Amino acid sequence: MKSLKDYLFEGKVSHNQNSMTFACDGGVLAYNDFVVTVPIPPVDAFELSTISVTDRGKKIGVELVKAFIEFAKKEGKDIVLYASPMEDEASTRKLTDKQLIDWYKKLGFEPYSKYDSSVTDEHCLIYKVV
């Protein structure tokens, strides 16, 4: 399997800052760049809003998240997300809430409650870059 750098050098993973997406053949990651307020207190961070992958099992989602993390590090901004499986009728594989939360934790995300005890929703996760 090619590394993320191979994809980047071949132009297969692209970042469009205007549309706030990372994309490659087989997947797209969308994010927001504004003060996130729901369901956590206001925080200036990137919000990872969606990841859509057509070719599952090829680590495309992992590569997209890693590219996004590298971008966030360069920008000096944390990443927050609300981990909840999308209801997608076309999807053949559904992840449970726990599976999705565990997937993000393997990538370095932590429960938001670790940094703010007023946030008790286990779906709220953060990747601290600083």
C-alpha cells in the first residue's frame, strides 16, 4: 500500500481549502473552519464534519484523517468532532457508535471531557495539536 506521501506527491490526495475538503480516489473528508459551538462550549478549532469512503478496507479514511491532522498541526488548531455513524442507505457496512469512537481514538482523538468536564457526551472527541 502506498504511503500518504506517495499519494500527495502523485496528486492523489488533494486539499481544497476553499471547499474545506481533503479528497482522493475513493474518499473525501470534509471539515469546517470556524468557532465550533455545538455540542461543546465555543472553541476555535477545526471541526471534522464527515468522512465518506467508497473503497472500504483500504485505509483510505485513515490516510485522509492523517492528512487532515498534518494540516491542523501546521495551522496550530485542534480538531473536534462528533462521532456518530451516518445513516447511509447505500452503505453496506455500518459501524456502531462504539466502533466509530474506538476508530477515532486509535488515530489519536480523545474524549472532549478530558479537557472540559462539563461535556459529558462520549461522542464529542478532540485531537489536540498543541
